[in-house]
Amino acid sequence: MNTLPNSVEGRDAAAHLHGYTNALKHSEVGPLIIENGKGVHVWDNSGNKYIEAMAGLWSTALGFSEQRLVDVATQQMQKLPYYHTFAHKGHGQAADLAHKLVEMVPGPMSKAFFTNSGSEAIDTAIKLCWYRSNALGKPEKKKIIARNRAYHGVTTAGACLTGLPANQTSFDCIVPVVRVTCPHHWREGHAGESEEDFATRLADELDATIVAEGPDTVAAFFAEPVQGAGGVVVPPKTYWSKIQAVLNKYDILLVADEVICGFGRTGNMFGSETYDIKPDMMTLSKQLTSSYLPGSALMINDRVFAPIADESNKVGVLGHGYTGGGHPVVCAVANETIRIIEEDNLVEHAASVGAHMLEGLRQYESHPLVAEVRGVGLIAAIELVTDKATKVALEKPGQLGAIANAKSMENGFFTRNMADAMAFCPPLIINKSEVDDLVDRVGKALDATLAELPAGTVA
């Protein structure tokens, strides 16, 4: 394993390359090694204990010690350790999971296509959008609309939809993507503009963008119900109803990226339920298996499926799939994860405990570094600035967030800064006393971050 360079600039560059936003004391000799986990806590190889306030990567819904998942994985490994779903073959776990997902997701979804990651699910959605357009005799209908600060993965196609510079700088983009504004009212709203008026402006922008590009050239709009890696961007009031009206006007598919929002994160089983979104496709991953094993799914409705089925019958095969897609052990773990979420009422729990977390974090809105506290369900963010009036932080975007990230670790919890926003996405099983412990540590990290800044930095 490579160690990180010892210079400050070198450490920061190397840490960023590995998906981290700053280099901590541990990084001077190598990455932080996590060795154990229990509930919402993890321990490093020096015995230090941390609250995992990001559920790993937005994903470990059931925490780090759910024995039922270990047991079903072991049992399935002993019974049927692998099989595929190609050439009219399959197995019971995949069939059960597909049936359950079609039954539980919002909207009239009719099919589940299994992949191995959220990025693969996005890539598959892109390919099927294009395949469908060709099937309909509209080969020019290939453009994808995505939003600034979106995150849709880092595979070759998915990374093109992602709207974060670090995921695109020095990489080439092969997908024809058209960008529209991120729906972050605090950052993008005009002075005195209400959330509703902001939503109207963004819907008008989408309409004008589609007209400028040509409605017959636009295949789909890809979007997260709540933007995750872009900073936990909670959409403004009336946003989704207005956006969907525009898409319906021009017969453009809506793909809801539920990779972070799905399975209880927003206080409903899916983010699409929270915001009354009626997608044509949905991508699912992360909490689907509580990330105990990698797995994902693409859900599609008949509007999408019918032309694809006709075309594949004409061609003779749908030439797309993955060796590990619908893996029996992964499907077994996913089926058990969903059972636990339902049996333990974790969706309702996330709504209740999430409201408690958001209330606790909002006590810091008067802190000199805090510009906004936002969230829904059990996902939240604190926006950091050094000047609340101008909404600016330090000279380099993400620099203030990196300091806060380091101070968070020093105070015994893991967050992840999205530029200068501290994100919070703990396991769904977190309880109120653990939230209180986390919130107390957040206050200490904010104070330590403030103390780190030179005098006169904060307005």
C-alpha cells in the first residue's frame, strides 16, 4: 500500500486523489486503517473510536455489526455461491428481490435489472435510454440533462453526468450532457427570491434549455431527489412538481438516482416518495445491501421497457449485462436488509431521529462559521463560511471544509466535507442518545476549526 507524501501540498493532493478532502495526522505515514465496527461506531488500528456519521459512504444503513446479514450471506454461500441471470436462467434470490423491488418502489415500475454499483446502474440507464430512442426510430434523441453539483458515479459514462469538477478534470467525457442549475436556494437563489420563485426560475431554465437543444434530441433528465455528494442539496418547495411538468411537456424520461436517498434515508422509503417524484427509471444501491456486499439495481417502467423489448426481440438479444449482476449472495443480503428495514420500522425511525439530528445541528446556526444547516430525514449538512454576508469561505474552495473534517476526526467522528459543507448521513439505526453525542462533538469540531483560523479571517 502506498503511503502519502509528507509535504502538506503533496499530502492534500494524494488524499484528494483517493477521495478524501484533507490529509490528517494519520496520513503522514499512510491511510487511516479501520479494523473493527459495531453499531454506528468504528475503531482504527490504534484503538481510537469514531462515530461513523457518514455510514461509510452514505450506505451502511444497518451499521457495522448486523449478524443477520452475515448469516444469510453464509447460508447462501453454502447453498449456491454463484449463478448468473443470462440466457433465460436465474435463481430464487434474484427473483424474490426483483419481485420485492417492483412491489415497493413508487410509480408503476415493472422490471428490475441487477448491476454491481450505483455507477453501473447509471451507465445501464444511459445505454437503455439510447437503445430505446433507437427502437423508437429517433436516433438523434440521445442528449442527457443533468444538474451542476450532481453525482451520478465515476464510470466512463456516469462520470459525464456527475457535475463535480474533481470527477471530470483531466478526464474525457463521452456522453452528450447538457447542464442546468443546481437547486440550492441558499447558494443559487437571487436576493429576496422565495423558494417557490426560485423553483419556477429553474423550471423555466429547464424549459428554455430543452427548446434550445431541440426537444427531439433530449432523451432524459437524470437527478437525485436530494443531491448527496454535491453538498446535501435539499430541493426548494415546489421544485419537483414544476420540473416534472416541463419533462412531461416534452416527453422526456425522468431517471431518479436513488442511490443515496433510497431505503429510508429521507424519512420515506424512497426520496421519490418524499418529493412526489414519478420517475421512469430509478437507480438503487448503497443501502440496498447496507453495503455489506456490492449490489445495485435499475428499475424501469413499461414506458421504457416496451420499446426495448420490441427492439431486442428484433435484434435477437439484449446485449448488455454483468457477470456479477444479480449475484445470489448479494441478492440474499439485499432481501434480508429490506426485511430488517421493514421489520424494525427504520424508515419511521430515520424520520424521527433525523428530525432530532437536524434540530440539534441547527443550534449552531449562530456559530461564526455556520451559514446554513439543511437536511431532510436522516441526511443533513452544515455550510461553512468565513463571511456570512458574502457567502464565502477561504480562498480555495474546500479548504475550510478540509480543516473542519480534520477537527471532526480529532473529536471522534467521521463526516465528509463536500467542498465547504460538512455532511451527515449516519446509519439508519442510530438512536437519539448517539445523535446527541454526535451533535456535541460537532460543536467541539466547529470551535476547533474556528480556533485554527488566523485572527481576522472570520468577518
